[in-house]
Amino acid sequence: TSFTHAIARRPGDSVIHGLRVVDRGAPDLASLRREHAGYVDTLTRVGVTVEMLEPLESYPDSMFVEDPALVFREAAILLRPGAPSRRGEGAALEPSLRTLFPEVLSLPGEGHADGGDVLLTPEAVYIGLSARTDAGGAAALVRLLGSLGRRVHVVTPPAGVLHLKTACSLVEDHTLLATRALAEAALFPDLDVVVVPEGEEPVANALRVNGAVLIADGFPKTAALLARRGYDVRLLALDQVMKLDAGLSCMSLRW
Ligand code: CIR
């Protein structure tokens, strides 16, 4: 949860065509750009140097840079996103990753895996199977991460979750913020869980960075619960981003 660097990509005009499971209308472009700028500004304020990439109009969801790659200080891994409209995003990221990481690896095989399905803790990597991450992609990633010396677990989140981290996120090295459905699935025996209060499930994709916990604005019970537990909570406007089924982790790659 300590990071010095991040990559983010400015949203293009095409972002209004971004994928969404439930269509609650297209996001408002100007407001979405403000939300993205506010996010990057918050990362900067908590001590992260953000490498800003230019918009990619041919990929409406490309501002969600977390999905096509996985990064560690020592290496970056190009993944293969599960959504057909997102398949070229890895190749588009590759040149930047090559300038920023000593080594850039690629997910072997034909399977698919999205970064939104990968939860990193200090000791382990959890890969969630989803509509985007299939068994073949997960198995290939397990082997690759194993060869880098990482401990990896494949987990199956309850149905209805887009990405594993849609329903949970790390708020401390060994503490997870999770929806009740995800908490009850008991996928993480080694982690403590703070359950999101009923009705505030979309807030579960929080982002812990350098001691601060970034959450979406508009979820007062969760904000109060985290503040009571002593977290330095930062509220971010995220209404438009959330129309695209996205949250805080999706908009950056951090290391
Ligand atoms: C998608 O469906 O791929 C995008 N609209 C949202 C991606 C969210 N990414 C994430 O949770 N890591």
C-alpha cells in the first residue's frame, strides 16, 4: 500500500461508449474528466508521481489502465483483457511500460486475465475468476507469478461481481474492505475484513495509498466507519466513473 509511482491515462471522448453491465446512461464527459483530474491530483498529494498517458480514442475503456497490466517494482506483466473491445490495450501500454520497468513480461497462452481481478497483499497475490478472467488466464498467471517468487491463490468470488476488486479492496496491509456477499464467501482466511454497510456496496473498490484511504463520495456510513477505525479517509467525486462499473483502483497502475 506504499507507492511512489503510478500510470494513469486521460479519458478520450470515446469514454462515453465505455462498457457497462447496466446502462444508466452515458457518463457526462466534462464531469468525468473532472473526476479523473481530481483522482490524479489526490494521488499526487499523497506522494505519488503520476505518469499521464494520452487518451486512446479507439479503446473507450482505456482510462482503466489497471486491467491490461500488472505491475511490481521489478517487472510489469502485460495481461490479456477478457472483454473483446479491450484486447488491444496491453499493446498500447507496452511502450510506456518498457520505459518504466526493468522487465516487461507477457501472459503466456490464450487465456484472459484482467488486472481488476488481481488483489495484491504484502505476502500474496489473489486472482479472482470472473466474466473477464478465465481459468486458462488465471492458470497462466499463477505460473508466471510463481516463477517470480510470488505466492498465488485463485479464488471464485460470488456471482454478479464484475471484477474481484469491484467487491473488495485492501485498506491496510492485512485488512480488506468488502461487501457482505464477498466477506461471506470467506475467500481470504489470512485477512481481517471490514464489511461495507448495507446499501453502500459500490464503495468497496477503495484505494489505500501511502496511509490515506481513497473512497467514492456519497457513501456516508462507510466513510464514518473507516474514520472511526482511524483511517485517513479521502472522499472523491466518482459518479460518472461509477456509471462505467469502475472505481478507484481501475484508474491507475501503482508501484
Ligand atoms: C469495463 O467494463 O471493462 C470498464 N467499463 C470498467 C473497468 C473497471 N476496472 C476495474 O474494475 N479494474
